[in-house]
Amino acid sequence: MHSLSGKKILLGITGSIAAYKAIQVVRDFTSAGADLQVVITAAGRRFVPVHTLQVFSKKPVLCDLFKPTADVLHVTLARGFDLVVIAPVTADFMAKMALGLADDLLSSILLSTSTPVLLAPAMDLGMWDHPAVRKNVALLKERGCNIIDPQWGPLASGLEGVGRMAEPDQIYQRGIALLAAEDTTGNDDKIPLSGETILVTAGPTQEAIDPVRYISNRSSGKMGYAIAEAARKGGAEVILVSGPTSLPDLEGVKMIRVQSTNEMLTEVERYFASATIVVMAAAVSDYTPTKRSDQKLKRMPQSLHLSPTPDILQSLAPRKGERFLVGFAAETEHLYENALTKLRAKGLDLIVANDVTEAGAGFDSDTNIVDLIDAEGHRTSFPKMLKRDLAYRILKEVVRLKDHRSITS
């Protein structure tokens, strides 16, 4: 049997008659050495004995979102695993995932995690082919979820058709494959960053119009946070200057929260001197109101006068020295040409460019589709992938180019 020693897996169980098969899923993963935690929904508890799951997982089965703990339980669980498996997952729970609802422990974990997710759906006749279910499945796949389609066979209703959950061994084998893929794309020893100090910016900035309104953009900060996390795992000392996001602080990373572009500029300049690599992933607001109102503006026609915000990257260029400087370019047309112009104008060593009009590549997505362009104009294109996987690809390219510069200089 494949060894999963050292791997941490969260198994979610929702309210389907197929939940009895989850017992074998637990046994398969734990027998291979995985550290497995079961999280079950209230409906799931109606179909499978919790005590049995507890015996085979050797851990208390979690269900209560509001159970008193020393930390925020769903945030802690969202960050501590190599793989999340939900078997079975019902049509109802997939709809909840697609909408981003978080009204119990399992759905709250899924809304907070960047860990790979494997879904094994189970439902009765006709449900899998319903347009609403198909739309939700397509959306979840677009967001990076891995789904094992249900199989043809006898169903709980006594009818036959597509809806049976995949067999436990199939789920186990797919889980192994996903963990192996993570080891390949995200192996810490392939981004040797020990001794480096990496300054990362992430998220949007907000420029106040009045005490309740501001100018901003749809950046979630997920790409910058993924880069900071991957850099920390690679052994770097990491400083993350983050605009307003809903993402939790990263463990082992120096976190600095800011709001405006000027505040971000101040903090970047504070830590720039100590950095060896700078990754400017934030999507700062390009404009700020020329005058901020001290009182809430009333609902009536208003003229809003805007001024450019400071260009943080441009201000760093004259002081770049031996630092390796990475920028980002979110474009809607002429991707390569516009990104290359920005790279050269701002003295960057590498630019990460994406067309935000492409599905799965825009703001607030768990995935991205990017081109990496270096100072020589060489272009490397990547297909759509999770931002956490892309973070490793970007840092590996940084290490390669930095090493090459050292050899040729």
C-alpha cells in the first residue's frame, strides 16, 4: 500500500445514504499512514455512526461550528491539511459550495481553505443531470475542485441510473494522485529560499471618498498570500504587506495590514532595504480623490475629482540595486506588449501578466492563467491552475533567473 505517512487529510461527510462508504474511505487513508480528521454535517450524522468513524480515525469527529475552542476552529482546520476529501457530497452541499455559503463547520472550512479539494458526489436518479447541478459542478471545477463523477448502478430509491458514489478505493487512489501532484508542483525543496528575505505586497488598496465610501478594485489578495506562503515554506524570511482582504494572517510571516496606497508605500519603503527579493502582487488603486469629505456625502449629483496615487514600483526602481524585483500586470488587451512595456519602464526582473477577461484568470478567483516575462523578453505561458500551485512556479522561476544572474555577472 502507498505510504501517506506525514500527510494530513480532512474528510468531510454530508447527508447521503452513501455515507456508510465513508467508513472504508477512513480505513483506507489511515491504514496508509495518513493523519485523518473527520468533519461531518448534521445531515451526515443521520446516515453513519459517528462513534465508528471516531474509532477508525482515532480522533473526535467534528461537527459543531460553535464549539468553544481557543482559536477559530474553521480557520485553523482550513490551513492544516494537505488534502480535503468530501465523500459523499450531496447536490445540496455542492450548491452551498457554489454559492459560497458557510452555515456549518464543513462549509465554513471550505470557504477558508486553499487546500486541494476532492469531491465524490452521490445522489438519486435524475439529479446529476439536472441543469442546476451541472452548472454548480462546472463552477466548482472552474474554481479548482477535483470531482469524481458518480457511477451508474442501483440507487437508494430502487431505481437504476447515474448517482452512485464512486467506490472507496477509487476515492483513495484519486486522493493519492492529488497528493503526488502537490508534491511535484509544490515541493519545498525545489524552491531553495533559505537566506532570502522576501517582501510581498498583496490585495487591493482603498482610497477614501468620505467616511463610508472608497475607491478600490476586486483584488482578493489570494495570489500574493499564496506567494508569501510558498516563500515561507521554501525557508525565506517573509514580510507581507497586505491591503484590506478577508484572508487570515499567515503563520510564520511578518504581517502588515494597510488600507491606502500611501500606507502601502510607507511600509514597502520601510522594509525594502532588508529585502533581497520583492514581489509586488498588490493591485493598488491608481486614483485617489483629490479631496476627501469629512462627512458622508448625501445622495445627490456629485463631481469626484481624482488624482493619480503614488506609483510604488516606479519609486523603487532607482533603489533596486542587487534586489530581484517582480511585478504584476493585469491587462485586458495586448497582454505581452503591455506587460513588457511595464517591465522595462519599471526596471523589473520578471513580470507576471494575466488577461483578466479570461475565465478563471480574473480577480477574486482561486485559479489564474498567466505569462511570465523576464527582462530579456522571454515568455513562459501557464495553463489555468490554482494560485497556490502557480505561486511555486513563479518562485522557481525567480530562483532560476536569480541564479543565472549571479553566474553571468
